[in-house]
Amino acid sequence: MFFGEQGVRHCAALYSGFCASLILSTIMTTAKRNNFTLLAVVLFAIGCTPSDRPKDLPELVPCRLTLIQDGQPLDNALLLFYRTDKAETEKEWISSAVTDNNGAGQPKVIGKFPGLVAGSYKVAVRKVWMEPRDDLPPNIQDSLPQALEVDLVAKKYAEKQTTPLEIVVVKGEKNNFTLTLDAPPATAVIPDPSKWPSTKYRN
């Protein structure tokens, strides 16, 4: 289960207004071969961060989230945090997390600094299965139609405007959150390999 090229573009779209457009053209080739690992690179690059902590980055509050879907931990999901009580004069800091095998994730600001700025947040969640093609030669990958993609989380969770998930991060408190998601949508069915466009190139 991983994010592919389309997942990377979706991630970048969520961060519109930042510098994502400057880096997308240089990472798509890598995305086809190393989809999920690339996600961390994208989040870092979109932030356009220097090697050191930005001087205007506020104090960050340690926190941890666990995602539960249909009674089970939701692993390998991307979480994006949108501050809802930010003053107009405050800077928007890109904040994200990726869940581990236990469904737990530690938020980081600009993909690098653990924690979140204290405040209220909407939490967007996305997890995507994409047809694997890493085992095919690059020239064949480039000639194939768009890879099959299946959303494994209901689409309402993927957008700031529609996600019902919210948290409030308070300085001095434990800030350990458990968020429960609806069962996977009926469309969250991984197709049989015989139906993958790339299958005939493996025979």
C-alpha cells in the first residue's frame, strides 16, 4: 500500500500556495520507482526548508495520533494537519505524519521537526493502493497507461473542507489522540492481478 505519482500530485494539490509546483517536474521519474519513500521527500521539499530550524518556527508541542479503521489500526496512511484557529497574520506551517504498522504517527512540521504548533486542527487522511510496477523496466513503465489506483479510505477524509476529524493540541498536556474512521468504502477493492494493465508485460 503506497502513494504513487497520482498520490504525490494529490499531496501537492493539498499544499497549493506553497512551492510544490517548483519540484513536481523533477520528482515524477523517481516517484514511479520509489513511491512511498518519496512522500517524505515531497513533504520536505514542498516546505522549501533550510537545513536548520527556521527562526520564525514557533514552539512545537509533542503529540501522537493513532488511526483506527473498522476496528483495526490503519497503517501507511498520510495525515495532513490544517490549523483552524490561526490568526491571519500567523504563518501557515506544513504539518504531516505517516502511520506505522500500529496505526500510530508522529506529526512533523515541514517533514522534519516533531510536534505541532499549539492550536486546533482539521486532520485529513489518505491511503492509496496503486498498481505495482517497480519490477518493470523504466521504458515499459513509461509506455503504460495510468496505473490503477484505489482509495482505501473514504474520500470525505481526504480534504480539509470535508474531513470530520479534529484535534486540539494544548501545551503541557499529553496530546495523544485516537481517531476513528468509517469502514473502507465499497470501492476499496484491490483488483485481481489479471486485470492490471501491466500484467501482460510480466508474462
